[in-house]
Amino acid sequence: MAISLDYAARSDVGLIRANNQDSGYAGPNLLVLADGMGGAAGGDIASSVAVAHLAALDGDDHGADDILGLLSDALTAAHTDLVEYSRARPELAGLGTTVVAMLVSGRTAAMVHIGDSRAYLLRDGVLHQITKDHTFVQYLVDTGQITPAEAENHPQRSVILRVLGDSSETVELDETVRELKPGDRWLLCSDGLSGMVSDETIAESLREVTDPGRCADELVDLALRGGGQDNVTVVVADVTEDETGPSTVPQVVGAAAVDRARPTRGGSSAAARAAALVAAHTGADLGELEDDARDVDAPPRRRWWVRAVAVLIPLALLVTGVVLGYEWTQTQYYVAPDGDYVAIYQGVPQTIGPIELSSVAERTVIRIDELPPFAQSRVERGISAVSLADASTIVDELSREAR
Ligand code: CA
């Protein structure tokens, strides 16, 4: 009997963050979770790049012996892209992403993992954490310096030791291969879930909510009720023996989903949309992506890809326009409050959907409440500058006005 995956992907920006830098993908043979990091638009680009490289692998024509190599090759390529991308655009230096990805061939599943996103397996009602976080606190636990309970509230719990794109060194991935068992339920999630909701509560939802989509919704709700301090993304997949897989259309969520103005919950319907988005972001060859699309043999999937390719080109042009516009905004500066202090921002004080068009370039030690009322209101409205040097001059003047 053939094995298939019944899957769902969901993502939510959370209650605190301004944009969603997580990306999730769930398709007939591939599950991916990527949690991006980096200033301005860096994190969402990083996680989208990872998803785009991996999405091309979703097909049923890979041999069981090849899938692990395919995953690690795709991540090495994504890593190289990210390193080059951050070199080419200094404002994106430091962009990186976690990745946990599973590729299936028959009954064999290969998994690669880097960072602190997690894979869990619910088997016979018992939850197992499959991946081990590449974090500082996990290192402290492993070396017996703190207990797992102490790790949960440790002040440095968000310090990640390894991510994709963080340096020009070779990528160090955890790689595993295992057999899929019908009845198993897999969960991939960002730390927006695992950091907000206990393993016991996650296990309860996975046991009780049968439908993968409704279960994924409930897990996101739990993270939001737990504080929603981070982007939260979940992929739930059931291993079934149904002849015709119940899920056939890939779901792309979070930053990699093209509809950025509506990044929450529901998925975009096409893997190619993520690929097109990233093609425009990174200058990857669009023709290559189309060739990948044609390589998929199964008739229903071919029809789907053909339709996807038809929207790919206009979509890529649209995104290129957005990216060029974004690049222009990053040549602008202004002075405005950052909390209680005056700061210099790079960009323009606007957002497009979830994308912030500015980020703090320099913080100062000038308190807003130490400024005379008139200067306060000027800063509050934002003082535009023609360059970083101009912004520094404005800050110097404010510093003289401050009490
Ligand atoms: Ca996160």
C-alpha cells in the first residue's frame, strides 16, 4: 500500500512582531519550516530563499537513496545564495534562517535540520521531539550545566548557535533518515510555538484534533493565547495509507507566500509562487525554475505546474517592482523616536502590508523627554534627512537642545 501525507501549514505574525519572517511549506512529498532572522526585510527573504530552494524537490520521482543528498544540496545552495546576498546588500548583512525539512520517497523520509525550529513525532499517542535545538541553552543542558526546566526560562534561550546563511563556512546540518509509519503524525514548528506552548499542551492538541488543518489552527491559537511574542508557524502532516492522497496541492505560508498583505493562516496554493518571489528577490534564473516545473511527471501535478507557470512571470515582474522600490527607500533616512530615545532610521516611515520600509540605523542616548516640547513634537512627527551624515547633524542639534 502506498504511503501518503495528509498535511496543513499555517502561519501567523503573532501579537508583537511587525512582520512575519517565518516561512512554511507543506506538499505531497515535502514539509519545510524556516524561521528567518536579520534586520529590515532580511529575515523574510532568508526563510523564503530556503523554502524556494527546497520546494523544487517536492515530487514523487526521487529514489529513497537520493533524498537526503537532495535536501542537503538544496540547503547548501540556499546557504551560498544567502551569503552572497548579504555581501551584495550590506543592509541585509546577518540575514539567516533556521530550517527543518522532510522529503519523502515511498516509505522513507529524510530530514535535515539547522537552528531552533523543531520536528516532533506523535506515535501511538506519545510525543517525541525529533530535532535537537542548535542553541546555547541546549548546549548548557547537554553539558549538564543547567536542567531542561531551567532552559525554558533562561535569559539566553533565543541565542542560536547555527543557522543557514550566517557565515561563509560550510553548512553544518543534522541529517537523519527514517521509515514512515501509517498513523504517525508529524509536526514542524517555529519557536513561536515551542517557546510559547508546553510540549504537554502541544501533544494534547495533536492527539485530540483529528483534521490536520484544524489542528494547525488550534496550535497557532494556543501560541497567540500564550502571548504570541513571535511569529508562529506550524506544519502538521499525517502519514496515511490512502490510495489517493487526501492532500495534493502544496501550501505555502508566511514570508514565502506571495500574498504578503494577508500573511496569516491560510496558505497560498502554489509552490511556484514562493519560487517566483525568491527569483525576483535574488535574481535566480526564472527559466531554471520553469524547467524544474516541467520535470515533474505526474499528470495532475503537471497541470498544476502549467497553471503556476502562467502566473509566474507577471508575478515575478510585480515583485521586482516592489524590490526596486524597496531599494530606493533604503537610501532615505529620518530621525524619530525609538521607545524613549531619539534614533536614526534608514528607509521611509511607512509599511507595505507586513513589510516595514524602515529600520533603526543608529540609536542615540538622547531621551525624548529631555527635549524641549517643540523639538519633541518634531521628532515625534519624524525629521527627514537626505543622508546618514545629514541625519547625524540633526541628532547633534537635538543633543545641544536636550537638557
Ligand atoms: Ca522565531
